[in-house]
Amino acid sequence: LLPWVIAGRYASHVASPVTRVVNMLKELDNKLESEAETEKDLFQKYQCWAESTVNEKTTAVEKANQRMSSLQTYISDVEAGKITFTADKDNLEKELAGIRSELANITTERTEEHKKYEITKRTWRRPSPDSRRSLQVWRQPV
């Protein structure tokens, strides 16, 4: 009788396979909830960043386009002879060269900023390795 009592007490302290599986699923559920909350926070940060960046870049592009338009109109007027140069011809030609240079710089800057924006936008859209692992765990047959 004594071995059965000892075996019964030992068996009550050792978890059954079903209990272990249930505990593992509970732990997994807690971990996934934690990861989901982290992903939610990251997504909210991304939304904030994307909104502010898009607004900032849109404003910058509009200003640059207006400036480019006015500079192109000025250049056209100078080349068409609508604006006549007086004794300050040398100074005005230097100013025209500066304007053309500024126009080229603005165009280059716009192109570079757009490239950086596209790269940043692509990196924010990639899922995190933790979320990939979570999906793999849930897809595995039990």
C-alpha cells in the first residue's frame, strides 16, 4: 500500500502532458498579446511619422515648385528680352547664373529627399521578425 501512496503523491506534483500543453498555450497566448501590443504601438508611431512627414514634404514640394516656377518665368523673361539690362548687366548676368544654379540645386534636393522618403517608407512597411515568428507558431499543426 505504501508504494501506491508515494506514487499517488508523486503523480499529483508532476503535470500531465495535457496540462503542460495547456500551460504552453497560455504562455504563448500571453506572449502573442504582448507582441500584438508592441506592434500596435509601433504602428501608431509609424502612422504619426508618416502623417507628419507627408505633410512636411508636401509643403516643401509646393514651396519649391512655386519658387521653380517663378525662377523659370524670370529666366524666360530675361531670355525673351522682356527684362532689359542696364549698366548693371554684369551683375544681373551673375544673378541669372545664380538663379539657374539655385534652380538646379532645388531640383537635385527634391530628387534626393524623395529617394530618402521612398526608402524610409519601404522600411516601415516591413513586418518585424517577432511578428513573423508568431505567425509561424500559430500556423504549425498541433
